[in-house]
Amino acid sequence: MAKINRLKVVLVEKNKTSKWLAETLGKDPATVSKWCTNTSQPSIETFLEIARLLEVDIKDLLVESSVNRQYNH
């Protein structure tokens, strides 16, 4: 499965846990765990909320696409 988000990495960078995120968002910890392992993805709205909570740009939560890398080189 392709990695789409960097949620696990950003949580570590911000010294937060997936349990904290689940509690803060009111989500099941298993759901957040699936997001962190890229087994499933949150909605765009949830990505925006996560970015707000972690005080990062939503782009920081996403893996750079190959299309972007192609045009930036």
C-alpha cells in the first residue's frame, strides 16, 4: 500500500501520541492507528483539523507526490 500521509512522523516531531490525537478528535484509537500506518486515510476535513491541532501546514501531513517531485527538479 502506498504511503499517503506522514501522520506518524509528524506526531513524533510534535511529541504527541496517536492516543492523544484520537482522544482530541473524539475518534477510536484503532482508526487513528490505521491512519498512522497508512492502512486507511482520514477525510480532507479531518486532515485540516489534525493540521490545526498540530500547528502544521496540511501539506506537512502528506507525502510529496511523484508529480510534484518531477516538476521541482
